Amino acid sequence: MSQKIEELDPNFREKTQPQDGFCCRPLYAWPDVETGGLFPGTFCRIDPAAAGRIPSEGVRHLVWNTTGATVRFRVPGGRFFVRMALRFGNDMSHMPRSGMCGLDVYCGTGLRRRFCAAIRPEKTGPVTVSGVIALPDGEEEALLHLPLYDGVTQLELGFPEGVAPQKPAPYRIAEPVVFYGSSITHGGCASRPGNTYPAMISRMLDCPIYNLGFSGNAKGEPEMADYIAGMRMSAFVYDYDHNAPDLAHLARTHRPFLQRILEAQPSLPVVLVSRPDFQNGNPEENRSRRDLIMQTYLWAREAGCRVEFADGSALFSGPLASDCTVDGCHPNDLGFFRMASGIAPLLARVMGL
């Protein structure tokens, strides 16, 4: 007779609690709750009107994935209720549901945030997931990372009767760092939303982020470059390599994409990144792609721009270098940690921190 693992080990059971005793409202009904990585008042990563003008059908769909989106607040007593309705109910064989469509919670402020809880759906589909979060004793500020490969149609927060959420502590860096790239930037295949390399960098530097990673669909479109050029940001991480279908496409689009942004914001700090899974695939093509990205970096540096180059061939180096992906391409949590550890110091340097 077969048994499910949660029957054999109760530690694997989903821990759900009723909302009794909590006053619940939609996310945007709480004025002191801060959201990040989303166009204000929506669950879309860019202005939905602008998304409709982007020619890529894939990008128009993926902007509704909430990767990089955050919710922050301070709650006296450290207890709150969260209920999240998923938009798509996606599922993949090589990425855990906790990362695809789960939500994780960090406590603390500034550079001392730490993981403390998570909720995730028990089954696939456009379901609703909920739970009561109790922060560790003495902690009252929460940071929520929303799902990576799913969207959210509704997010409710509940607080004990007589308790209202308060504004969180300000970030050390006020304006967001914007990331643009492929599925690796998007977050495939982190085990939790907080374990993507952009999310890790956000906590390492204490800065808000916008994750404009578009899995399989970051093709260097000029319309996306123009949208990014109009954003307020403290820095730009340009991780565009993987989704260019061939070297010729990358050559046509890589420098012009960045050039459009720098023409609008010539003093913008930029970190250029080449693909981290350098040891996999075609070695000659990987070297050619890296060299082409290096040429964009050298062009920008010679033009007097504030730029750094993150050589992807070095990002997975060190002990267990071959263990940094789930499939030879997409990073696991170790791979994302290596990426964040390599890119964050370059960001700090180019930003003058």
C-alpha cells in the first residue's frame, strides 16, 4: 500500500491556518504597505498600456509574471495573514512549485534581512493559497517576494484587530536597479522567489529592483529599450545574451539596445553580463558571444559611460562549479548565489557605494 510523503513525515504537510481574527483587505487598500517591481496599482511588471505596444507576444504575456515583485511593511506584533490568487497555475518539471508560484517572507531591515517563512500551492492551477505568518520574536518588518513564473490576480493582507501595517524602513538606495535578460534573469530555476540573483542582490545592497527578465523572449527589442530608457533607476544590469537566437542577432541588437538607454540616461551606472553557463553548449559560440558583449562594454567605456563587465565564464567558478544548474543552463540556488556574489560588487563599484 503506497503512502504520500506527508503521511509519513508531517514536516512536509502544508501548514495552513484560518484567517479568523485578522482584518483583511486587498493589497492596494493598505496605504502604508509598499510594493516594488510592479507598475503602481497593478500586478504587471511594466505599464500595461506600454506592454500592449511591444511586438513580442511572449513579452506581453510574461510581464504578468510577478518575478522581482515585492511587498514591504512593518507590523506591530509581527503577525499577519496573506492570501494570494494565482493567475496561470504554471508547472515545470525542473523547477519547484515553491519558486514558480510560491511566496516567501523575509524579516528584518537593511542588510540584515533573513528568510523566515513561505507559502506555496498544494496543487497546480489558478488556485488560491493562504497562510498566517508569524515573524520571529522581536521582528516586525516583513519583505514578501511574489511568484517567479506565475502571476497574481489578487493579494490580500490581514492584520490582527486593532493593528495596522506601518511604512517600512527606507532602502539604503532609493531608486531601483533594473535588470533585463533571459530566463536566468527571470528566475529559472530558483527554489524560492527570494533566491534569484536579482533578489539576492537587492538584499545584499539594500535596494529596490525591477526584474525585466523574460524567459525565452528577451530579444533586444528597441521598444523594450525605449521603455527601460524612460524608467527612473539607480543602475542597470544588462544580462542580454541567451535569448538572442544566434550570434548575428546578438551583434545586431546588443549595442544598439544599450545605446538607446544611455542616450536617454548618459550617467546611468551599467553592469554588462555574459552567459554564466559558459562551460556548456558550443564553446566557440560562447566565446564569441562573450567577446561581442565585451566589445559593447569597451565601446561604452571609451564613450565615458559608467560601466562594468561581469564575465559569465567566471560566475560559476570555484568549488562545485559543475553543480550550479538544474539542467546545464538554468541556475539552481547555488548558481544564483554565485551570480549575485560576482555581480553585486561590480554594481556597488560602478554606483560608487
